[in-house]
Amino acid sequence: MPLDSRALGAVLHEELTLHSTLCRREAGAFQQAVRSGDEVIVACTQERRLFGELAEQTEGAVSPVRFVNIRETGGWSQDARGASPKLAALLAAARLPEPEPVPTVTFRSAGRLLVIGPVDAAERAAALVGDVLDVTVFTQGPGAAGGAQERRYPVLGGRLLSLKGWLGAFDVEWVADNPIDLDLCTRCNACLSACPENAIGLDYQIDLAACTGHRACVKACQVAGAIQFDRVSAPPRTERFDLVLDLRPGAATPTFAQHAPPQGYFRWDGQDAAVLLRLRDLVGEFEKPKFFTYRQKLCAHSRNQEVGCSACIDICSAEAVRSDKSRQQIQVNPHLCVGCGACTTVCPTGALSYAYPAAPDQGAKIRTLLGTYAAAGGGRATLLLHSQERGQQLVEELGRAARLGTAHGVPAQVIPMALWHTASLGLDVWLSAVAQGAAQVVVLVTAEEAPQYLDGLQAQMDVAQAILQGLGYAGRHLQLVRATSVADLDAALKGVVAARTQGPAVPARFAVAADKRSTLDLAIDHLVAQAPAAAALPTAIALPPASPFGDVVVDTARCTLCLSCVSACPASALQDNPNAPQLRFVEKNCVQCGLCATTCPEDAISLVPRLLLTPERAQPRVLNETPPWGCVRCGKPFGTLKAIEAMLTRLSGHPMFQGEALERLKMCGDCRVIDLYSAQNESKVTHL
């Protein structure tokens, strides 16, 4: 790699010494560094294991060691000679502190494994892991040749009713809808020989459609007592397991059909041995970060038993998010959550936020990458966000292909940044990156992402792009690149580099906040201030339906100012006026959740996604108002003219509201009681 240590050192403000054979002849330099107490950055990920072991074996080693890849990500590109600004940026970002720890989710597994499938295949799979795991087989047919004659594992059978849970807590419910108890059966085959209808197979289950009730099998099984025909009507049975290995074909398996099944559940086609190796390791206690934080007060999901926003529920590929209307909120199961962060990306209010690493940590990394890149003389930086699994692998494969001359490699102005999952960053961080100097933000997705993630990411990108275009920034600043091969990625990055975009003249320097709406406000304010045609900006920018910004339009002819929308609004965008019958609106607060529209009994509210650019965006404005209704007895206002008139119109034909009863509806609460009491007294006097 054509590395210029002097130029890199000037950007990083320290003297650098280049070690080109560090893992061989110059390993002593690494050992000396880890004894120094200073943090050590190793710009080689290939020998991560070697350096880790070397640090452990070095007496007096106290320095923390971190790794960063500058080889496949830029040093082995056809643009390597111009990649020094990017390499400096990657080295600078590697020096940032680790994110603060967050609460963890604990799994405990004693190794109780349930294998579901044909008895022969299930017992073969069980034999491969039975020395480590406590295996139980749930038979789903005989398979090709039936089960082995030797009983090595407990066997359950019947109709599977439900399977739910996660690593260490899978609950299985089934009905033993066959007369033969497989756990009692000795596989002596006497029942098969005795059955005149050949209704019993090598799975040792009875075909009840073929059985005519001779019960010869029962007599043949008197010693074992495994056959009882009254067992079919027994109640469902339940049992708990730590792990599940499902051998049934995916199309025939309704269990855990979601894209991201729970941890501890594996499907196996009998080919990939890595699945069994992972199973064997899942005994003990395990922890993972709690990837999300939830603030119910901000949640726009439900109010007054009405559902407004369900974006997080719709996009979750692990089915970890569900609606809890009784508590006016969502529920997120941390054991099922896989940490993709898609729910936080589509959440319009920031009620769900990504906790590890949090948005401020990711924002600090992006700001460091872009700032260092610009300070080193780099221009038109493109931020390439990819997953740390298949995305990282594809970037590294592209670098190796460039080294062999079969690909161009990662271009000099493309800065890769690995994420736990590509769906974990969204509108707020993307727009912040553009405001801070990124010419483009590219999200690389491969075959590992759920289809709904791609739709959600694209919808959010369309909103961000509409804002940028509305502000006059030329070009496409956000792209979703779909690649499954080196050739796909190489071609896509060439197209990205060829594109031309216009960004802010002065990059922003604000820090990404933990609150999503605050970050969006900072980014949009900077982009508006730096807009190319600031003097000719439109009043408002029309946005796609997925927008978290917008207006509320009220049909004043239908609205009765009941103010049910005010109590439903989770963001205080809709407000009343304590001094007058008014419905007021602060557009800056609106998240377009739709709760106001679903709550309105008059169906008088509609949403208009847009971004208002005038100062009125942050100021209350009146959407509807009406004169107050004064009590016909005392004159005190107690409602609105339209609301009382609508009530009188609707109840005038009701038999309970005729004559004086209808007139009392025009009175305040106090006068209504007085009038009713007076009428009752007059009635008593008349009767006497």
C-alpha cells in the first residue's frame, strides 16, 4: 500500500512510524507499544487473533488494543495513491472511546434441545449433538427409512399446537393425537406385525383413517403398554426446552416464519455443519446489549384506545414489538429483539431510540470521519454505511479483488463505516452527515436484510432527499445500494463516485443528540441557512407520506371543537386555548402519526406531509374557533356554539329529550340541576 506516514501523522497531530512487517520481523515494536500504557491502534484486521495473543503473552502489557482495516477499505484500491485522507479518517475514528455500556439481556441455557422432524433424520441429527446436549425428539413422520431400532433419546409425537419463546425459554404445546406413546414404545415391531390393516408405520404412529378398530396392536403391546386409543382425547401437553432444531422444510413450517427467528431456534437442511456447531456452544449463560430505549410519553402508537402509528410493529422482522392498547403503548420483548434498529429508524417521535451504540456515539464517529477527511485535503466524501456481517465481508472481498486487479476497489472518496445493522441509522443521522460535509450517504444492503427493512429505509431516504431537493441542493445525496457480489458493489460504487451533488458551503459542527427530533431540527436549520438559493426558498416543501413533518388540515364545517384530538396528540402539536374556544396547532411538533385523524368523531381532520420553512412553523396558529355557547338561564359560557347545536340536532328526535329535557341541554351543569330540582318540587306541590 502506498502509505505516507508523514502526511498521516500531520493530520493526526503525532509522529508516526510505518511498520510494514509488524506481524513478523517487527513484532517487538508492537510489544513495546502495548507496554507503554497508551492506546494502541493496529491498522490490520487480518492478524487480529495473532496480535491479541501476542498482547496477552507480553509481560507488562497494559495498553488497550483496537483494530482498523485500512487495507481492503482503501489501501488496495486502484485509487490507493489518493486515499490518504480516507485512511487518516479511519485511523482517527478508531481512536474514539468505546460507547458507554448499557443494560444487558440475559439468556440461560441448560442444553435441553428439542429436535423436530422425521424420526430418522431427527435421530441422526441428535446423534451429532447428543454428547453435549440433552436431546428430545418430536417426530413428524417416519422419514425415508423409519427410525433406528435402538432407543437413544426420548421421543414425543402428535400435533404441534404452538412453539414460542427464545433461547433458554421455548415453550412447546402439542396434542398427543395418536394412540401410541412414543416414549413408552420399545420399537419391538410387534404392533406392525399384528395390525391387519397395515395402519402402523415405522414412525410408530397409527393411521387412524386406515384403522378399523381390531385393536390387535393393543394386545400385542400389553407388556409395554404403549398403545391406548383413549389417549387421543387427552388435553394438550406442554414442556419447556432451551434450544430447538427444526428439520421441517421452511415452506411447511409455520413456526417462526418471520425473517429473524428467535435466538436458540435453528432450521437445518442436513447440510451445513456450522448450524450444529453453533448449537453445541449454546450451553451456559449469555448476555447481549439491550439495544433499544423506549419513552412511552413520546410514543404516538395509541391514545384513547385508538391506534395512530404502528411503524415499529410493521417493520420489526423479529416480531419483538407488539401493541398494548390497554396500556396505550407498545411492548418490546428484549429477548426477541435482534438489535437491527429498524424500529428506531422509522419511529417519527424518537420514542424508540437505538441504545448501543447510541446516536450521539455514531454521530461523533461520523463527524470525526468527515472532519479528518476534509482536514487531510479530501473532497466530496461519500459515507458508505454497511453491516458488520455480510456488508463488511463484501467490502473486504472487493478490496482483495482490487489487489488482484479484477476490480477497481473502494474509491478514495468512499469512507466505509460498519454498523451492527444497516437499519439502525435513519433520517436524523443521514441529514446530519450531509450537513456536516458528506456529499452522499450510501447504505449498502445485501441478502441479509429483511424485505420490509429495504422498504422502510427507502421511504426514509425519499423524505430526506425531498427535503434536500426542496432546499435547492442539486443531485441525489442518499442512495440504497443493493449488492450481493463483488461485481455488484464495484459497479455501484463507480456510479456513486460519478454522481455529482451539491452540499452546504460551510459544514456543520453540531453534535448528534440523543433526541431524534432535536437532531433533525439542528440538521434542517443548518441546511436551510446554507441553502444555495436561501433568498428564494419556497414557503413549504411537499414530502412523501412517510414524513415525520407536516400540517394538519381541519374541515371547519364539520369540526365541533370537541378537542378530542388535543387529548390524543402525543407531541403537543394540537392545543386548546384555555381562554377561548379554539383549536391551535404548532407544526414543528407534529409527527404525522394520525392519532388526531383516527380519534376525531366528525372525521374532520386530514394530514398533509410537508416541511414548513417560515418562522410560523414554531408558532401556534388557530385551526378552528367558534363563539362560546352561553347558558340560557344564567348566561355563563359552558361549551361551543357548534358543539351544542350539533348535540341539540342529534338528540331532538330522541324520546328522552323532548320539551323541558331538550331545553335543559342548553343550560350549564349548575342550572340544569337547579331547573330539574325546581321541576320536581313543582310536581310535588301540584300533586298535593
